[in-house]
Amino acid sequence: MSQDGVNMIVLAAGDNVGVALRDIDAGRCARTISGHAVDALEVIPQGHKVALGDISPDMLIIRFGMPIAVATSMIPKGHLVHVHNVASRYLKNDEDHYE
């Protein structure tokens, strides 16, 4: 795991995603101020979510302590969590692109 500065925030205990504070390149470490760290296995754009652990299909995506989406496929730890691998619990991804 490479040594990078703080570039991710986890908004609440129990979240299974972190949010990139700036673009995180593949192979770099996504790290919080409290020291939680995960290797980004692909580019994580600023403001987007990264899986803090493996997320199985049909598992809820938890951000800020709230379920915001459901995984539609396996999302390995360190991968981007976005419209290509989640379905919103509130909107249709193919029309609204909210998540």
C-alpha cells in the first residue's frame, strides 16, 4: 500500500463506502484522517465512492449511516461504487443517474 495523504472520508461508523476528497489514482491508497486505508484498485474520481470491503450482490450500500443503493454485482474492496454496479433505492439509474 503506497503512502498517500488523507484523500477519503468515511461519513459514519458502519459505512461500507468512503468518499474520495480528490481524484485517487489506481494503485494509490485511499486514506482517512483516522487512518482507515484501502488500496484503490481503479481510479476513484473526486466525490465518488470506494468500497471499503467486498460488497456482495444485493448488499446495501451504506453512506452516512443510511442505505442509499443496492449492489447489482460483486464490488471488490477498493473498487469504484457507482451506477455501473449499484441500483438506487429511490430512482431508476437508466433515467436519473443519481447514485
